[in-house]
Amino acid sequence: MPKDLDEAAAIDGASPLRILLNVIIPQSWPALTAVAMFHFFFAWNDFFKPLVYLQGREELYPISVALTQFNNIYATQPGMLMAAPSWRLPCRSSFSFSPSDSSCRASSSPA
């Protein structure tokens, strides 16, 4: 922020408090907002410290850790659901290339 704005306000007769409230703070809102957002997201995403310091006291977990824990317990895992049918691909391919016996079928070998 240019020092000239402070000096111009002082020449116009503004007190130091008036300069702070009417000149400095209005021009600092973007910077203050950015700092506040960075601090908020840093505190929101801080998982490690609450998990270490509050181990065993789940009622004191911050909302981000509690929501992640809740999501891990009650949410489906789409990766596992999509990977489940993939075991059938090798079985089908070996079955289609094998004329008589397939390694994926339950085989009852005659003794």
C-alpha cells in the first residue's frame, strides 16, 4: 500500500485511528481475506494433530476428522465395487481358449 495515501489523509487532518479505519483497512480487505482463507483451510485440513493428540476421545475431534471417519465407515468404496468383477476376465479368457478344462471352473478330477 502506498505511503502517500497515509500522508494525504494526515494532511487532510485525519487522526491515526481515522487513517487506519478509513484508509488502511479498506485497502487491506483482499489481503486479509486471503490470509483468513488460507488459515481456515489449513485448520480444516489438519488431520494429523487431532488424531495424535485426541486419540481415544472421539467426541473432541474437529468436524473435518469426524466427517472423514464417518465417511470411511458408512460410505461404499467405488474402487472396490468396480474391481470386483475384474477377476472374471482371466477366467473367461482361459475358459474360451481351453477346449476341455478350465482352471477357473471347479473341476472334479476323476481318480
